[in-house]
Amino acid sequence: MTHASDTSETTDTSDTHMRNGNGSAGSPGGQVRVSTEGLPVWLDPVVRAAETVRPTQLSRFLPPESGAGRQSAVLILFGEGPRGPELLLMERSSSLRSHAGQPSFPGGSLDPEDGDPLTDGPLRAALREAEEETGLDPRGVQLFGVLPKLFIPVSDFVVTPVLGWWRTPTPVGVVDPAETARVFTVPVSDLTDPDNRATTVHPMGHKGPAFLVESALVWGFTAGVIDRILHFAGWERPWDRTKQVPLDWRA
């Protein structure tokens, strides 16, 4: 999955999910559904944000009306760790030609077997890619929402962010070192800590939110989505937007 710097539009998949009756997502190739049943209370603000946020509140870049673009999906997976709520992230291999070493959500392009990109396809793709990249067991993931579709002009990706609750955590780690350098979780409390927030400045002049957490600089598409989730969930704390981090020209 190529990740870049801007976030966008919404897809309503509420009537298209097949039920497996256990509240989990099931396997990527099997039944899949979205359910808010039994979620921890602290996720309620994220559920409300997903149900009410408008595309233009996430980004000025909307998917092409023509339907063009490379359909893809990412899994925004919330879990509960030793320090409370956390997010699952991965770091791209430093040997990759595109966005080397950049933290991201698990995700990637839709495959034909994922199904219709307008219905269940993005759900299956998000789970499949997460399993392929981190080794997590998708049966332990409960999908509970879908954010508006986002467009990344530089890579022509139309990205569906799929929200998940890690109901039954399983071991995760690097599956393919050629693609992924590490897999890690970040406490939400670290993401909301003003001391860990900054604004990245690209050599081309583009600016965007960033997070300095877990020995990593989270920026671009991933940071933009996290920033908007924190804001619309009411978790954001005032931070110094003048604190800048310059990006390498190859970013």
C-alpha cells in the first residue's frame, strides 16, 4: 500500500454485510459484517464520528466522480493494551522505493477475490492485508465502522478506512521483512499528548499533522486520519502547531 499525505468521501456499507452471528469479522474469504454490539464504552465517540463525519471534514481531496482511482483499504484497529486504548501500526521496510520507513496502517489494494469495492470489498481487503502484513487473526477483529473514502492524488489511491476493535488480540509481527520493518502498537494517550505532536513540512511546501511516538515519526496519510479521528472523537488536546519537523526530499 502506498501512503502519502492527504486525506476524503463516504461509503455506506451498512446494508451489505453478511452475518456470521458471533460479532467478529470472520475470515477475509468468508462472511463479514459491521457491528457495534458489545464495544467498549470508550469507543463510542469513534462510532459517532464515523456515523456523522462528512467527506469534506476529512480532506479537500475527494475521490474522482468518474470512479477512477486504485481501490484500496486500510484497517484502523483499536485494541486495549497495558496503557489503555491503543492503535496497531506498522513501519514500511527501509529498502522500499516508495515511502521507505514510513509508519502506516495495515492495508493495500483490493484484489478481485475481495469482491465489490462498493460493498464488502474494502472490508475483506482490510482484513486480508492486515493478516498478510502483521499475521493477526482476523477472527479476533470486530469491524464496527467505515470512514468516508479518502483520495491520495500522488498515488491515485481511493482508500476506504475500515474501523476495527481487537476483541480477541493475537500475536502480530513482521511477516515479510522485504515489505515491513516492524509492527507495533501506540497508546492513544501518547497520540493525544501535546508533547508528541508536530507539523511536518515537505520540501515542496506541503504541511500536515505528525506524531512522534514509539521511536517513529507518523506523518502523511496515516497521521492525517489519526488527527481527524482524535478531533471528531473529542480526544484532541491543544498542541503547538508551530512545532515543525522537516521531511526529507525523498519523502
